[in-house]
Amino acid sequence: MKKKVLITGASGMLGKAMAKQFVLGDWTVVSLQHKESPKERAVLLSDYSEIDITSRESIRDVFAFHRPDIVINCAARTDVDGIEKEWIDAQDKDTCREETPSWKVNVTGPELLTDACEFFDARLVLFGSDQVYHSSSFDSSSSEGRGSSSDYVNFYAEQKKAMRHRGSSKHLTLVTSWLVDGVSEGCMVKRLLDPTGTILQAAIKVSNAVTDQVSKLTYTHDLAAAVERLLFLNATGTFNFANSGACTPFDVAEMLGVTSLTPVTWQELRERHPSLIVAERPKWSVLNTQRVSELLGDTPITWGQVVYLCQDNYVLAHPPKTTTK
């Protein structure tokens, strides 16, 4: 009998990759989305249900109906600057951090899912972020890159650090770096290749010319495949996962042949767009992925190969227009 997998946030960049991976595998897949989220092709190929992960009642009803074996939580707020602005506004209004909308999605939601998985005896997969590590505390030589995180580079990083498993030892967390797929709005490769955009998108595009921010790319399809393999292996605990090799956003732009962008430091970028880019970013967050590579028996492809795959995905999603005479 096939095991049943629930995937929250199935319309997002990571959720779409997970839905596609598990639909093609030997699983019964249920894609879970907020009612206002768009319905994607990968979602339509699976069973579908609506959920609000910030509501204990909504989670209970969905779990009671579907009785999952595994829950993969891809629902998250990842707009780092938007989250930072939200926290600044909350402080001005004397609102506690737990009451901000992003905290409810990024922290409260995973806690409620953990409780539900405990009650319904399901395994839970969560995703962390390299943003909890940065140059003042990150030790790239350690097996899982754990550093002193008493200070947070931004409010999003604080939320990801606060996200915790409680109670069971059977859950799985993967800490990732810059997620890319070539086609989603949050993908830096897509932003670099897209010739259109608003002023905000243009400012974000310039951020892809930053030269002093070093991390790794994480190809969502490789991450989805790794999650499936780790589940087959009954792996538990926390693993770092990213593709091989460190790079800067400007390195990615150069690999794509984007010559219209001028190299810029992160501080220079913030000074140019102070109202748009308000959150700090880690300057060095190169995850050590040795542990997961040893367990899976292979090494992920390089960031350069990932860039080319993303470029191919973008071209397939945006075929050249043909004119008829």
C-alpha cells in the first residue's frame, strides 16, 4: 500500500518541486494550499485540499480526513525585506513578535504541524535556512554548520531559528541555501533572465550583482529528490543540503552572461534602495553538506551546472514568440 504524503505550500517554488517528485514516485500525494494560492500543474496532478497552517482546527480537520504517513511543510513566508518591515511596524505599534503574520506562518505553523504529526503518528519534514548562520558566528568546517546564533542577521533568520521540532525523534529538517529553479518569482536566475519587471523587481535584480555575499545554490528538484531518498532511509534529525561549490550573486550573473549589471557590495545596494532593502543578509553562509552526501552516497552537482539547468527551465517556460506572415 502506498504511503500518503501531505505537502503544504504546494504552489510555491519548493512545494511544486516536492509535489512533482512525489507524484512521480510510489506515493499517494495530497497537495495542501491556502485557499487564496494559485493552483499549479504539479498540484493538479495530485489530490488537493485547502489548509491554514496557522489554525489548529484547520490542521486537525485535514489530518483527520487524509490520515497522512508523512507531512512535508513547504509553506513559508520568505520575503526577507517584507518580513523585516513587518517587524519594524510591529515594534512601532508595540506588537509582540508572535503576533506578526510572518511569525505565525514561519514559526507557529510548524509548531502546530509538529503537534498534529505527534497525535496522528506521522513523520514531519521541515526546512531551515542558512540565514541563521553568518560571518560572525558561522563555522563552515563544522559538520552541520552550527554557530553561535544568539544574534540574528534579520527577523526572518530569527524565525527560522525559532522553528523547532518538539517531542519526537522521527522528524527530519533540511537546512538549505538560495533556492532556485529558473521559473519561480523568487528565483535569482529567473530575475536575472526576465527582461521585464517593476521598480521593485529592478532593485532586486541589481541585488544579483552583489559581490560580497557568499553562499550556495540549492536546486529545488535536487532537494526534492534528496528528501525522498532520506525518507526511504528513515533518516531523522537535521541535515544541510545545497549544491556543490560556493558562489556570489554576481558569479551567477556572470555565468548567465548578464553584462548589464554593475558589481556592487551589499552595503552600496542598501544605500541605493533604503526603502526597499531594509534587512541585513549574511555575508558568509556556506553550508557544509558532507554529512548528507555521506549518507546518500553521492555529491550534489555544482552550482554552475545548476545555473545551466535553471536557464534551460526558463527557456522552456518562455519559448520565443513566432510571427506568422
